[in-house]
Amino acid sequence: MAAQLLLSLSILVALHEFGHLITAKLFKMRVEKYYIGFPPKVFSFMWKGTEYGWGAIPLGGFVKISGMIDESMDKSMLNREPEPWEFRSKPAWQRLIVMLGGIIMNVITGIVIFSIIFIVVGEKYIPMSSAKYGIVTNEVAKSIGLKDFDKITAVNGKPIDSFEDIYQPDALLNNGSYYTIEREGKEMKIELPSDLADKLSDRSEQKAFIAPAITFKVGKIQPGMPAASADIREGDSLLTINGNSVAFFHVLQAELLKVAGKKVKITLDRSGQTLEKEVTITSDGKLGFQQNPMLATSTITYDIPTAFNKGTQQAFDIVWLNIAGFGKMFKGELNPANAVQGPIGMAQSLFGAVWNWENFWRMTGVLSMALAFMNLLPIPALDGGHVVFLLYEMITRRKPSDKFLERAQMVGMVLLLSLIVLTFFNDIVKLFR
């Protein structure tokens, strides 16, 4: 997990800082340093007047542009007149483009990643016809009135075609949303509470909010486990445990926990033949096999123009999702302790324990758009803070003093360092929940 996160962040930081580098050089500004990672320095080299290097702390990077008050807090140039190649000597519109260069590069990166995924992989989804048995719910879903085997037919009154539509961000984040469900032949409406997003962001809720109820067959058998000793084979269909039906995998899991450590009678179907087995379940409620879910999925393929259109839409959906999340936090409907994650939390929630390239690039696209959004926030130490001051200068035709910019940068750095400490602390606390 950590390796995937570090590789993803390194790629995104390199591209973000390259956006600043290339725009600065475009306007003939002197770029002193381009670094991935923070000091101490691992290695560096000089090329065309710029020192390119790699720092030992792989949680960021920076570009040092001559004549710019940045996180380095280098004030040596403030006591002399600006040189033609310095950042501060250039027109405000050029400085604005340089400050937006990193954000623009992250946006382009996100769009390209999602577009290529749509081209190469397509869009995989579960048709509602495949989820014909309804849903499986966790405690949060049960708390809002949903039950196992409910069939969700519409979101906010709009019929859904794929199971993934149940997780529409508009439904989970906007107030007044509701599901239309079918339960035992009757249609019902389930209102979604305004704090649903907060409940779902709580890491203690490990199980999926809503998943399709699925039948299954026995998959790969684990050697030395009860299934192997009882001659349960791959491809078998489990029917009952002590007479109780276990046709659905979540029902099987619940039933096994009830009889953990006990000897039970299992009936199963093997190629049309019904067999009975006696087996002792492990103390933690396991038989020892992987499931082969009987759930059909579909894939939509796209041509290149349509894929880039879909990729752009998905990239900006992440931005709107971040905006909606911030709105929830300001309203008190989303606890920042649940919503805000540091590197530890991101490694656990975004990247799985097994390396999967499709998931890696998909999550890198998500992070790229999230970084673009976060960097645009009007905090002085971020690109967005510089953008605010530059827009002020362009509108009023009055440039903030170097002393003001220096102090604003210091305040911004304190805020950012405090946020970093809080996110690390939050991640560590969640590890022990």
C-alpha cells in the first residue's frame, strides 16, 4: 500500500512542479531548483541553469523560482531592485499563469488517466438484472431503514440501470435524497439522512454500505482447512448448514459465525448430486475456501472522442465531490476527523494490499484531481493563495508589498504544517479504532 501511494504521489508531484517549471521558463524566469521530495538531498544535477534533484522525504516537492517568496522563505532578494529574470519583475498575468501551471498540469493528468482507462478497459458495471436478489446491507444502511434483500429501483425518483448508480455522489451528499425500494412486493421510499456521508466516511464501517446479494459456488480450497478435510470441492454449491439455507454468501458467513468451533452437517450440490458432509468449523467461523460469485458484469467500450469526454466528466466530478464535501463540513454534517486523511489513511483506503495497475492508475487520477482542488484553496502557502494576491493586483492595479507577502507565506506555512500534523495524528488514531 505504502509503495503504491509513494509512487503515485511522486508521479503527481513531479508533474505538478513541472507545470510551474515549464511556464516559468516560458516567460524567461530563472528556475533555480526543481526537486521531487524534500531535503535532505539524495542526488542532483545541473542542466541549463537549473538544479534537478531528489529529496529523501517523498511527500512533496518544490520548484524555486528566482524572485518569488515561497516556502523556502528566501528573503535575500528583497533588499535590491528586481532583475529582469526574476518572478517579481514579470507582469501579473504571467505570474498568474506560472502559479496555475501546477494545478493545470494535475487537471490534465487526471483527464488523461481517466480517458485512457475508458479507452483500454472500458466501463465495467453490474446490470440491475444481475442484482435480481436485492441488496446486502451494513449497519449504516440498516440504520436508515434498508434491509437485506430489498431491491432498489430508483434514486431520487430516477430509475437506475446499473448497481453502481446507487452510489451516486448527488444522492449521498445532497440533502433531501431518497431511494425507491421494493420490499416483499411493496414499493417504499427510504430517505437518506443529511449526515449519511459522515457515517460512511467512518473507518470503523469496514463492510460495504450496500452490496448486491449474490449466490455463489465454492472456489479455491485452502489446504489444511475444514473444507479440504471434508472433501468439499471447487465448483460445489453449498445448500444448508444444520438444515439452514446458505444459498447466499453473506448468509453463509453469518451462519458460520454462529457455529464457530462446532461440528455441523452440510448439504451441498455437486453436478446435480446432493451430498452430506460433517465438518468442524474453525474457531473464527471459517470453512476455508474462496467464493466464486455468480454475478454477471457488463462492460461498455468507448471510441477515443467519447472516452475523453467521459474522462473529463469523471475528472471534474471528483472536484465537485470535494466541493460538496467541504460544504458538508462547513454545515457540520461531515466530521473532518472522518473525512480528512493523511498518507496513512490514503494508503489504506485508496490502494489495496495487492498491486493492481488499473486500480493504481484510477486512484492516481483521483489523487491528481484532489491535489488540483486542494492547491487552489486560498491559503497563502498554496498556489491558490498566490492566485488570490495576483488577482487582487490585476483588479486593483496595486501590488501587495513584499513584506505582506512574506508574512502571509509564514502564516500559510504554519496552517499547512498544523494540518499535516493533524492528519497524521488522525490517521494514527484511526489505526487503533
